[in-house]
Amino acid sequence: MSIQVDVHLRRGAFALDAAFAAGPGLTALFGRSGSGKTTLIDLIAGLARPDHGRIVTDGATLVDSAAGIFLPPHRRRVGVVFQDARLFPHLSVRTNLGYGRVFGRQQADPAGFTAVTEMLGIGHLLDRRPAGLSGGERQRVAIGRALLAKPRLLLMDEPLAALDEARKAEILPYIERLRDEAGVPIVYVSHAVAEVARLATTVIVLEAGRVAASGPAEAILRRADLVPIHEAEAGALLDMVVAGADPETRLTRLTGQAGQLLVPGLAARAIGTRLRVRIPARDVLVATERPRGLSARNILPGRVATLTPSGAEVSVEIDCNGALIAARVTAAAIRELDLAPGRPVHVVIKSAAFDPAGIGTLRPAVAI
């Protein structure tokens, strides 16, 4: 399942000229306010009409201006989840969920209803009304309602923006399950780098109505020049597996292509669980010799892959056994350490640099 978008629209001083394609998983639209993210969501949902262009998803043409095709929203089979859940306050959760099936003109499917409520963890909420739910629970119900319409595509426009950190932590694992298990491609808008890093399969960077870059999340988010909101939050994404834990130090041992990492706060993760681990470039040190006598628990050998100057700093990519880790180093340090592509180095990462809340789960698990 995939989506192809090539649309052009002008509204006053703002012009949108965006083209991208994305496959299964979660595609994040990422960029500054006013870059065109929500406008793109509206065009895909049918809430706005492009001046010209084409949108195709799952082999179905939603818009083709050259052919005179513009499907209205109710014929697109596109589910939309907004910042606020927009549930009917006077109806139970069960009845709110039923509106997804009715809107999508779907026959009753008890097995599908059960599968969705179990995946989103809302089966115990069915007889409650929205006023009795937390913000995270309301958003999970809104997602369930959209899924029960059996969409060919799910649009999520900053669904966590109105939630506090506790509610975000509550709902993020369910969005991960949605990405990995629902079989529906997702286009997801967010301003939060950590959120995009945890969830996205593909990242589309928008700048002033144009696609500045697109590609796999791990390739886009380690480049400071492509993280337009907080470039200091650029960093590496690594696919790791839980290999064990030390109850004395309370550190969990993760293994992956880059090597071994010791990370705190993951004691509840079962051995074999696949994780996506984000390492902000600002938390990475580069040494030309293996350090000794350091408190840092994570030291990985590698070679300098690329150097990209950016003002007084340089973005450095280090190849650790095929996995790329990003670091931000001053230009002065580059000169003093004589760093250049191909030079052997060691990457140093403190265990305290890892935020357990920003470590996502990938499915399926791996047998150890």
C-alpha cells in the first residue's frame, strides 16, 4: 500500500508545490509552522481542492485535475484524526466507534470491532462517555472510529499536540502498534522531533510549501540541515534488540549493527524486543583513541564517514559497523583532532543521554 502526491495550490501569498511518494508504515510531514503540512492533509482528505495535481493511494485515484477527477471526502475512504478527538459527547464510546462504520458505509464486523478495540486498549471503555475519559483515551477512541471505517489511508494531524507528557506517553505505544499491525498507511503531522523519531518510517520535510527532503526516518533525522525546527535535536536512529539486563546497575543491554549499548530505564522490556533508539548528535563525543577512565558506559569503534560544516560547528557522521551515528563537533575540534573521512575514531555516549520515553518499540520481536 502506498500514496503518491503531486499537488500545486496558491492561496494569497502562500504557494504549495509538493510532490512525494511513501510506502507502508507511518509517513511524517515535518516542518515549521506555515510550511504547508496541514494544507497537504486537507488536500489528501478532500477538505480542500488543489489548483492542479494528482493524489493516488492504494491504487485509487483521489484527485487528478488533468482527468477531471476530484472525489469528495465521503468517497475517499480516508480516515482523519485531529488534535482534538471530536467525539460526540452525549454518546457512549461504543456508539462513537460505530459512527466510523456508518460513515465508511461498512457492514457490521464484530471480529473487526474486537480487533480494533483490543489493539487500542479501549475495550473496557465501551460503556463510558467522552467526559469520563482521559485525553489519551479520547484520542485512542478517535483513532478506533477512523479505523472502523476501513480506510485505505489514515491521516493524523498533530494528534498529540493537545496532550500533556503523561498522556503522550500513554498513547505513543498504541500508535506504534497501529503503524506495525493495522496494515493501513499513515500520514502523520508533528512539530516534535522526538515524536517523529520514535514513530516515523518515512519523513517528508516541508519548507515554505515545498518538499525540502524525503526519505527513511533514520537518514533524514540525523542531518541537522534537515531538522528545521530544532537542529540541535538531529541525531541517529538505531534498530536495537534487548539482549539482557543487569539488576545491580539497572542498565539494559541492547545489541544491534552498531554494537552494544547500555541504557537505563528499560528493565520492563522483554529480551528479544526490538527497539528504535534515538541518539541526539549533541550527546555524542568523538575520540581519536579509545578513552580510559570515563564514566560513560558506551564506547563504539567506527570511522568518520562525512563532515558537513555548519557555521562554527561541523556535523560528523561516523560509520559504526555499517550503522551511522551523528555528532556535532566544533570546527576547532575538527582541526585539533585532524578528523577526515576514513579516520578511525571512537563514539562515546553517556547512558544518561538516553530518554526511555523516546525509545520506541518495533514489531515483530526477535528471538534471542
